Amino acid sequence: MSNDYYGCTADTIEESFIEQQCPENLYELKEALKEAKLNFNQFCELLFFGTSTIPFGKTIEESNKDEENIKKIYEKLVKHFKQMTGLELSACYTEEECACRGSEVIGGFWKVEGVYELTEAGRKWKSKITRKSWVEYG
């Protein structure tokens, strides 16, 4: 099997929409990321690949404890967002090295599922959702 570029599509949302729906949950996630010395891209990379770079000054054990805590907070946010909107939220990641100039997303981003065919929740929130495409190599 040879490697080649392939197209990807996601229904994306802005973080401001998450903040409108789940302000406390999003704040808690951001604080946990700050404490763990991870930015949003590193967080998404952690979810996507199951690992991220260990922040400077942290031991592997401290980093693993941070990651477990962050994942629990993230799961709580996802659950509450679904209760509030009916949409399934996830943080996603695409590598810059695998993208091309036509990619609409690079790095970490928020996506939702449960939108098309437009569900009741999808019809209700369609003005908050943008479908974006990108290309990856693999």
C-alpha cells in the first residue's frame, strides 16, 4: 500500500460556542491545561495520538497524572455539551506536516457529530457549525 494525500472533513465549531453552552466546564479544562503546561494543540495531540511531549520541569509520573486529570475533565465537558446541545463534541488534531495549502484546519480544533443528516439538534445549532476540509498524507 502506498502513501498519498487524502481528504478529510469535519463539522467544526468555535470555542466561543462551547463557552456559551458550558462555561464552567471549559474554564476547568483550560485551567487544567495551564497547570499541566499544555496548550490546546498539545492537548488535542494527546487525545489523538495518546501521548504528547512532556512539559519542561515535569516528571513522567507528574505528566501522566496531569493527563489522566485532563481526560476526566474533558469527558465531563463532552458529556455536558451533549446534554446542552444534543451534539457530540470532540477535540481533534491534524499534523501540519501532513497538511497542504488547501487545508482549512491545522493543529487542534473542535468538531461536532450528530449533525448530518440534520438531526433536530443539528437544525437547531446549524448557524454555529462550519464544515471544514483538510488534506493529510499517510
